Amino acid sequence: MAKPYVFAGYGNYKLALDAAYAHFDKDEQAYAGGEDFSSVTVDDVLANERLLTFFKTRYFGKQGKSVPSPSLFRALADRNRAMVEWLPAPVRLGLPDGQRGGLAVESQFPAVAVLQDRPLDEIEHQFAEALARPGMNKTKAFGEVLRSCPVRGIVTGVDLETTWGGPARGYIINAGWEQMEMAYGASAQIAHSWYAGLPQWYAITGIPFAQVHHIGWPDLEGQPPFRENKQVQEELLTALTAHPYMAHNAAFEDSWLTLHLDGYAEAKVAGKIKIIDSMYIASALYATSEVEETKESQGGDPSKKVRKPRVSHSLDAWAHRLGVLTDDESEKHLGLDDTDLMLRCAFAEFARNNLLK
């Protein structure tokens, strides 16, 4: 049987390290650039991504006796972005490894424990008991956990706007984070927003998704790239570790911050990062809400409940469902605006379900 860390064509950890250190300084574990990528191919990029994924998987899975520093896979990600710029047709690349799926429900329990002021093992036990009942699934079981106790405390909300291609190929171009206490009468306490620069070739090719977020080259020109803006990185990491942090579809922010924010992976493994996904809050509380109508109201058997209609739990749909946005308003797809909208939705959802202390 193969060892668990035999991955992506590398027979052992030392061979993988040798392959990585062929590209940058062993002591610094930082990518300084300067390579000639004029002849780079898609296969070169995919090989670098397999190496990156090998170290990232090994770090978070603690596989084998030796565990790499996260600076190693962050440096490989920096190299990867430099390579992708030289590809003649980058859009032909498939979805990178690790860009499928959402945040595990169980990974959100530490954040819930803080907000509900309950022991973590109590939440884990309650979730397991609920999940064991017939007809239950993880969404409903999580809904029961959320409904069992009101919340109270400060949450850091965050939202990122990025280019295409996933965190190993793209760039963070705009972000906002805001802190709000989940309590009646509370309002935003701290709010930050910034833009980050891009390589010059985006001035020619255009900003990806500009039709969605309306961020143009003039917004980014002259701004330092996120990976080079150490002050912003320090401020963001401090905010994310000070309180549980919330994002809508948090797997997205988590994956980008893992490869772009220095210290994030280390803080996550140390238990200092506690994430809760507001999309899960929306779906879990909706899944466990009461059905108000019966078949009788629709001309059928009054003893049978109506199956709840499928609804979208996107931020825009959630905000309209809660009345946080009016019919003529919409999500703006900008970091701070969407962060503020998300936190107001979370507050409204908890309030509607009598879950604020």
C-alpha cells in the first residue's frame, strides 16, 4: 500500500522538496521571481500546481513525519501566478485542484461554540444525535444546533473580489472586512476596504468579471498587489483571528486566503481561525423552519404539509427574502458593501428566529 503522502507523482517528501527548492531559496521559502517563462506550457503550470497541492494537503493533513511550512506552498502559488501570465491561452486551463466543494459543516462548530458560548463537545454531540435521526441530513442537523441557543458576540465579516482561475492562478483585487456585534442595537464597529494592484498585462486584457463588480484598471493602477502589501495582510489577519469570521460561501474566502494571506494557514491549524459560513446559516435555518401552509390551502389533503419550495441562498436572494434589500436594490459585488450586507442579513436572520441574546 502506498504511503499517504505519495502524491502527484512524487515518491517521497524529499523528492518533492528538491523539486520545490529548485525554484526558490530554501531558507527564505519565498518566490523572488526572475524566471524566464517565455516558453512555459500548460503542463508546466499543472506540474507546479500538483506540487503546491502536495504540500498543502500534507500540511493540513499532517501526513508523514515531516510537515512543510505553509510559506512553501504560498511561494509555489506565487510562482504559479507568474507562470500563468505567460500562457498563450490561460482560459483553457481546467479547474484547479481543491476548487470543488464547500466548507465542511463540522469545521464551523468552533465559531458556533464561541457565538453560543457553549463547549465545543456539546455542539458536536448535539449535531451527531440530530444527524442520527431518520430523515435528517447535515443541513437540518446544523439548523437544530443553531436553533438550540441564541448567539451573542462580535463577528468579523469578510468578502473578496478576485480575478479568474482560482487562488493559485488569480489575484485578489478588492476586499472589505467589517466587525459587528450580533446583538440588538449593534452596528458596524470597524470597517476597512482596499484595492490591490495587478500585473500590467491586465491593463491590456481587461479586469475579469468587470461586468459584475465594475472594478476597472483606474481603480487598481498604482496599488500594491495584495501579496506585497504586508501592512494590509497584518491588519486582515489580526481581524480574522480576533473574533469568529463570517463569509458568504466561506470556502471561497478560505481557499484564497490560504494561498494569499501570510500566517492564515498557520493560524487555522493553531485553532485561531474560526469560520462560519453565512450561506449555511441561511440554508440551515430555512431547512428547519416551520411550513406554514398545508395541502388544504392548496385544495388538497389538510393533514399533509407542503414541501418547502427550493430557494436560492445566494447573498442577493437571502437579502431580498429577509427584506434587507428592496426589490429595486441588488448585491453590489464589492468587498465592503457585500460584507456589510451579509452581516445585516445574518443579524436579521438571527433576529427573525429569536436567536439574539
